[in-house]
Amino acid sequence: QVQLVESGGGLVQPGGSLRLSCVVSGSWFTINIMAWYRQAPGKQRDLVAKITRAGSTNYADSVKGRFTISRDNAKKTIYLQMSSLKPEDTAVYYCNAQKYSDDYWGQGTQVTVSS
């Protein structure tokens, strides 16, 4: 079993920065891919960024150059550093872990970008 707990969301002005964290409980090294998704009101949940066990990363076009995903194996934590935030980045951000054919989700953390 895998449990995910996100933190770091909040209210930030346009152009500002936030760092989200996702702490993993349970088996860490059998997780193939860790990712961040987001869901805005009335919209589907979309992939923001993902990182493999080997450290390869992929980003949605809308966040390339502004967001960085990283992982700390010792702390069993992944991060999403978000910079140059825009109002359209407002959403609930979810941490996701893919282990074999199973998907695990955190409870989500709200990010609001507004002046």
C-alpha cells in the first residue's frame, strides 16, 4: 500500500512562486512513476508533471519552463516548484503514484493565483 500526503498550497499573487510537497508512506522504490496532476473547477484532471524512478521528467506544455518536479529518495518526497504563476494555474493539485498497474492519489492541495 502507498499513502500520499500533499502540502504547500495556498494563495499567491500572479508572478509568485510556491513549492508543493508530497510525502510517500509505504513502499517507495517499487513506485515506477510519481506525478502531479491538477483539476480546476468544472474541468478534468490533467497531468502537470511526472518523474520516473530513474529521474526522467516530463511536463505539460502549459507549465514548461515555469514548473520543476523533483524527488528526494531519502525523504520519500516529491516536490513541485512552481514559478511565474498565472491565474490559470489555479486548481487543486494532486500527487499521484503509479506502482505496477495500481494508481494512488493524495487528497489534494488548493493553489489559488489571484491578486
